[in-house]
Amino acid sequence: MIAMYRIGIDIGGAFTDLVAIDENGNMVSVKVDTTREQAEGVMNSVRASGIDLRQVRDIIHGHTVVINSIVQRDVATVGLVTTKGFRDVLEIQRSNRRDIYNLRYRKPEPFVPRYLRLEVDGRLDATGSEVTPLALDGLSDISQKFREHGVKSVAVSFINSYANPQHERLAGERIRQMGFEYVTLSSEVSGEWREYERTSTAVLNAAVQPKVDSYLNTLERFFRDSGFRGNFFIMSSNGGLSSTQHMRNYPIYSLESGPVSGVMGAISLVRQCTGSTRVDIITLDGGSTTTKSSLVSGSEPRIVTDYHIGRDRFNPGYPVRVPVVDIVEVGSGGTSIAYVEDGRLRVGPRASGAYPGPACYGRGGTEPTLTDAYVVNGFIDPSYFLGGRIRLERKLAEEAIQALADRLSMGANETAEGIINLGNENAAFAIRLVSVQRGYDPRDFTLVPFGGAGPMMAPFIADELQISRIMVPCIPLGVFSAWGMLTADVRHEKLRTVVATLEEGNLSEIESAYREMEEEMVELFRQEGYSGPTLARYADMRYVGQEHTLKVPMPPSIGTGNLGEALRRFHSQHEREYTFKMEGNPVEIVNLHVVGMVSASRVKVPEVEREGSGRPKAHRKVFLAGSEENVPVYDRKEIPASTHVQGPCIVEEETATIVVLEGQRVHADRFGNLIVERESVD
């Protein structure tokens, strides 16, 4: 009997990765260049794998179509239909500013120009009761104007539709009858209040919907023509899997589909290798163009709905109210370009990507990158990049670094080390944001690095932040996120704003709303062919008078008997996040949150029987801490489990290089993970 495969495909800034695992645990992995038309890179990865798609049960895909399209503003022309008097919500935005003293603040430009933001009569109050009937006849003139201006996708966002979506549903049905294929209702993509954030989410969903639909059609046609008859899933930003039809309707849910798969993979790996359901880790995903970090404390990743696309020091970005695994991303990766600004060395966020790539790729790139710095200072062996499949040109890297060094009046090695240090500091900043800024001490967590650059950054960051333990996954590091997709469950989430104090008189209303949401969740899974999803309840809560909320896991039912447990959980989490609690003060629920999951086939991490020799395969000159050293280089398979190898040393595998610094030591566990610790740790 022929073993069936499950395939994960992840698109990165420079490479597209594929991991396939069959029922016997055999793994195939490939890396190919990411192409301008991302679908072509996906198809190239399948071809390079040599796998017959007739022998594939599931394909799981994480893409960057949504985030790239929005950041580059390469989107469809969108028309917005809104309540009379609210056409300027996208322009007004929020009166509050994160940094009131920032003189370089710039309000983001709306994706819909004012002449395509059109109003219709009809009004609901905050309870969802109708104040003014919806004037459906006004949609005829609106539709005509949209056609005249080439509108391809329509967003409908009415005031207070989170409390009652009926007006939006009526308007959406009429607009579809008028011939518009792509229609987004704000109440369907986000059930939360705040009209600006909800309208922004609907508009961005509408903006990318045609492109994502075309993208998925291209891939499905290729898979079908190649004999694939299995399930095609898209990785969602909440760390779960969704059907392609669901993502066609709500592509904004796949905003961070690639990065979150690495987090889910790290959670699964640590659970299997430690035998514990509790996970206390900080992930470090060092990619080609960005570095991502996430903190997991407990059994599940932190899910947020307060997400902003394009947020930086001078720009508040565009709000998106959809569930996203809490990830911080900085524009610093392997292909990030180093340059001089105001007399100071900088790294990123601009990157060379796959083409022309770093100078050492030999594809025409001349600007120095982080990868070039690694080559010049000996961290990367030019003849063993991706196991030798790509041969790097050290001379070109040296020329690029030297040109920058001349501007700084420094030596090439010192300049390369400065680039490496800045890349490490950018990554450490991301880790501080997900740990220290969230009220967590990074010293209490295990650092789990992956991606091509993550394991090179990790030892420096651990040294700086005093993280005593690094766990380098046994899965090929350069394709770890693609592997992580194979650990995910089918998952959907529903959020609804229900503002009520958590007291006995309101419990029946809260319980009724939860049950209605759970019924909708069960029906959604039924439509996708699944029965009996596992349901979990959460609530966004705060003390009465506060603005911000905390997401708290809730008991399976809300009644007098477990009211105290719900309050206890909130007080405990508030104390951890803000270092204080106010027991006795009234607590308010703002949003109800229901999660539904159906378990998919999980990949298992096998134990490794081999025992590494502990002997280096070579020695290499590495410029480290201001001087050149001749350090041992090990094949990863030769790192032993019974004894420790002392740093400094380099450990190589086909898809990544692992660095161990002086004062650190490394050994392999029984699964083949490399455990890097400080020498003082027993």
C-alpha cells in the first residue's frame, strides 16, 4: 500500500519552503526561490519535491499575498457603502495618538478615496434596534457610480452593525444582485464594536479579496491538473487551518499565515519532547527579510485582535480586528540591507529579497546585507549554503562590505561584525516587546530559534537577555515553519461585543450569547464537513472605567456557581499583566470569544537512536568579539547526547548554521534537538 503524504508550503521573502511527511514519518523538504508571482514559486516547490500529488492527502499553505498586497498597496479598487454621516470614518480615524510628541506622525492614507465612500439612509442604535429603516433603493445609484469608477470589490460597514447585522445583510444581498462578485460585510469579518477598526478591517478584506481568489484559483487548478484530490487548507493567522472557500470570503484572516505556523510548530515540538502540555517558550524566527518573535506561556499561544498593518515609530498603521497569534515582527533578516544614515550604520528594514539578493548570491546585488556579513566573518561556509545547493561568492560579499567599511573608516571584519550586532539587537528588541513589555521575564523561558538566521542570532540574544536555555529544533531549521503547518488543527473563531458587568443579574444574557455563538460555530464546521468540534470560551474583560481589556479563558458555562472562578481568573491575569489587582471592584465583559477546533493528523517527532561522535569535521576562522579565532565546525549529526561540546563553535546543517559562543555549551537530546546552555547550568 502506497503511503500518503501531507504537505506544508510556506512562502518567505527569499525562499519558498515545502515539507512533506508520509504516514511512516518519512520527510521530504525543499527550498526554492520565492518568485514575483508567488503561485509560481509554490508550483516550483511541488515540482522540486518530486512527489506525485495523487499520493497526497492534505496540502497546507501559508502565504504572504495579503500582507504584501496591503503594504505595497497593490489591491483592487474598493467602494465603501456606509451609514449616512459616516463616510469620513476612514479619514477621521482616532483622535488619540500613541505618541503625542512625535512631530513626524503621519496619518495613514485611506484605501478608499472619498468619492468612493458613499452613504445610504438607515440607522440602528447601540442595542441593535432599528431607528431608521434601510433605504435599499439608494443602492442603485451607488452601484452605478461604483461601475463608472471601476470598483471591483465592495465593503459594507454600517454603524452599530456589530449589535445587529440585518441591515448589512440586506444591503450585501442587494449589491450582489446588482452584479458585484466581491462583497464584504463588516459584521461578518469582525463582530466587535468600534466603527473605525471594523470599517478598516472590512475595507482591507475587500481590497485583497479579488487577488486572493485569483491566487487560490491558480493553485487549485495546478493541483487538480497534477492529480491532487485531497484537502487544500490555508493557514490562518489564529494558528489554525481554514478551507480555501472560507479564505476566499475572508482573506484578511490569513494576514500572518506564514509566521504563525512557526509558533504552532514550536509549541507542538516542545510538548512532544517534554511530555508536558504547558509550554514556556519564546520563539525566534529569523527569516530572509524579517525576524519574528512570540511568547507562549501555558498551553496556548496568545491571541490578539488589536493588530495593525504597517505600524512603526511614525505611523499608527491600519487596524485589523481579526484573531492573530501575538507576534512582533521587525524588518531585519538575512537579506536586510546595511547602509549608513546620518553617519551611523543601519540594518533593514529594506531588503534585497531573492532577486537580486545579497551580493554573495552573485545575481547582481551590490548592496551589503546581513548574509554578506555572515559570510565575510566566517559564520557561513560559502560552499555549504543550503547543503551546497547554492554556492556563495565570498569575494562579492567582501567587496560589498568593504565599500560600506570605507564610508565608515573601519575594517571589513569590524564593519561586518557591526552589521551582525545590529541584526542581533533588532531581534532582541522584538523579544523584549513580547516579553518585558508584556510583563514577562525572558529569563523564565526557553528560546526556540528557527529559520535560516534565527540560530545564528539566538546565542548572542540569550547572552544579552540572560536566557539560560536555547532549544534548537530537530526539524530542518530553514523549513521549520512549513513543518509547523502540519501540526495545526482546523480552527475557527467568533467574537461578539456584549458589554455587561460580570454579576448574577447579567449571567443569563451572557450565557445565551455564548450558546448562540457556539451554535453558529458548529454550523460553520458542519458546512465544511466536520462534526463535533471542541469548543472553548474566552472573554475580553476589564475593570469598569478602564479602556483596555484582557482576554481571559472562561468556564464552559456561566452561572452563579462559577461566577467566582471567572472573576478569579481575571483578577489573577490582571495582576500578572499590570502587577496589581482590585478585588471587589466591578468587572465588565466587553467581547465574547468562542474558539472551535477539530484535530487534524499530527506529525510526530521520533526519537533518535544515533550517538554523535563529538568530533569536529573541520576548523574555520571566525571573526568574533573583535578578533579572529580558529573555531571547530561540527556536523549537526555529530553532536553527542551524553557529553557537552564547549563553545565557541559552529554547528552546521543543510538549511542553517548554529552558533555557540564562549561560555555556552551544546548537546543533543533524545529527539535530536540541540540544547544550548550557559556553562554554569548543570
